Amino acid sequence: MSNKTKFVIFLIVCVALTLTPVTIMLLNANWVWPMRDISVALAFLGMSIVGMQFLPISRMPWLADSIPLDKMYKTHHVISAVSVGLILLHPILLLAGQEMFFEEPFWLQAGEIALLGLILIAITSIFRKKLKISYTTWLLLHDIFTLCIMVFGLWHMFGRNYYMRNSAMTAAWIVLMVIWGGLALYIRLIRPLILAKHPYKIEKVVSEGKDTYSVYLLPDGFERPAFKAGQVAWISRGNSPFVISRNPFSYSGSTEWDAIRFSIKKAGDFTNTISEWKPGERMYVDGPYGTFDLDDPRMQKGLVLLGGGIGIAPIMSILNTMADKGDKRPVYVFYGDLNEETVLFQDEFESLKSRLNMTLVQVLEKPRNPEACEYKGYITKELLLAKLPENYKELFYFMCGPLPMMDAMHKHLAAMGVPKSQIASEKYEMA
């Protein structure tokens, strides 16, 4: 089955399951009080959207190579915000319609608790960095608030027992609850159990530059699964795969090496300890994921790789894989970094030059020695046009780096007339 077919099936299933409760409700509404019916319809839709968010973030292996993960997570954030808005409209419309309760039964309190959980999950997600909440703490809060929303939200719906009296409606929500519970069980129990059977051990940790290290991992007692250059995995350190958080990193080594390599910059509670990691320590790798594939027909005329800072990591995987496979298609690398001290993989780039049909353009934002730096500042549209061949619109573009850099690259490529179908990005904004 093709990746496109799998994606279409996934999309149809998600939409169908999401719309089932509100469709049943609208078909059976008596519209005696339209404001109430509209508010309930919005709440049903919002609640089903909240539950279905388990599906795209579960990283089911069947979908691993058919959904661009950066777009999926961005869509997850947008759809989650929409669900918050829909559910918030439910009490607002009821109050506008003046449905008042002089006593507060527990099913009503349950709805208030679910609404509070919804508001808190939105606040902690949108303002996580400003509130200085660590990624691991945020994930724990996210799980708690999600459980609160689902349990008390469903309690509210079944306790009110207005539209839920309809047998089709009851059946629909039971089916959805089974699906959501199954996905939660897969994420928190089944997937860790699978990972427990496939541990890795650290072969070595190598310093690549200021605050950046490469960790090489070997499978501990099993055959290493194949991956594709440009893919990503979620990794965790320790003796157990049952952890609150795993962290996403790009493969930075060749697909042809025995060990897998991740290149990581110190930037948070998990990554700050990488310099202390020791050979022989146990690691767990949940992956590979992602749709990038060097065999894609769109890439056969050549590649343009745009990297900024540690965003050069997946590009090194692509370059090393091409070199090891004797791939001589033209590849243009534009690599931006802060200065000479932060530049990564200098020796590796030198070695790759003789093995690839590669043009390397290195740009330093604030070089320590400006006179010795050929390209200063940022990667600009003018620089791209100056270094790329006449058929640049036929080449395939891959980018990874800081969000402002990637936004700028998208604008440059749009101004240059590069088709969106010829552009891929690795852009993970994890709340």
C-alpha cells in the first residue's frame, strides 16, 4: 500500500470518527431550544476532536513513513486550539440562552472541572517557555489535564443524559472511548514494552563543538532496524523505557553504519547531561519516523540542503548516506551558524567533499575573523540564486534549523518560484 493511500485512509478514519457523535446528534435534534442544541453540537465536536488527538501523536508504525511529522505536530497544535474554542462556546451559548441551574449536580461540576482542565492545558502549552516549564514537566501536566478532560467531560455528558439517551449516540461514544483508551494504552504501555525488548547501548560520545555532542548507539542483542537519512527518532536514557518523556532527534549518521548516531546540542533538562553519558549505558530508541526518502523521484535531479546550527544534523545523515552509497547526484549545502566556535562537522565536511558532487556554502552570522569569512550574515535569496544552477526549480529542498531561519528560507524559496512540492522541512515545535 502506498504512503499516499495510507495517509488518505488515516484522514478519512479521523474525520469520520470525529464527526460521528455530532452527526447523530444533529439527525436527532428536536430544535425546541436551538441555542442549547447548537451549544451541545459544538461541545460534542470539540470533545471528539480532543479524543482523536491521540491518533496522530501515537506514532503508529503503520503510519511512520506516510505522515510528515513536522506538519502533523503543527496541525495537532492548530486543531487542539480549535477544540478549545468549540468547547468554550458550549457554556457561553448556554448562558446566553439563559439555561440556569439553581442547584449544582455533580454532572455539572464535572463539566466545570473538564473545562478547567481544558483551559490549563491550553495555557501551559501556549506559554510553556514563558512559564519556564520543562518539557518533561509539561508532558506530565499534559497527561494529567488530558485525563481530567476526558474523564470529567464524559461524566458530564453521561450525567446530563439528554442526547446520550439515544442508543446510537451512546454506542458512538463507547466506541470512541474504547479507541481513545486503546491508543493511550499503546502510548504508555504497549510501545514501552516493545522498546524494552530492543535496548541500545552507548558506544561512544564525541564532542562536535561548543555544547554539541554526537552519541553513537549500538543495538544490544538484536539486529539494528533500517532507517532512512533525514528521519527522526524519540530517544530516552536509562534502564527502563517507561518514562514520561522521550525526546525527538534526527539521525545524523549514515544508514550504512553499524551504529546509529544522534548529534545533540545542550538546550534543556535532558540534553544538558549529554557530556556525562558514558559508553555502555542503556538507551531506548523509538523510531525511525518521517517521510524523507532519497529514492523519491522528486529528488533525482539534485538536492539543496539548508541547515542552521544543530539543524545540520539530519543533513549530515543525508550526506554521509549519499557518500557511502556512491551517490553522485549534485547536492548544494547552505550551512549557517553563529561563528567559528559554533561551526560543526568541519573535518567531516572536508572528508565528504572528495566523495560527493557537493557545493558547500558556509555562512557565519557574527564571525570572529570577518576578513577570513567569505560569507557573513544570513543565507539570503541572492546567495541562493548566485550558487544554485539554472534548473534550481527542479531540485529538491530540505531544511532544518531555528524557526526564524526556516521561516526566512520558506519566504526566499517562494520568492524564487520553487514549488512547495519540492520542499521538505524538519520543524518540530513541541508545545
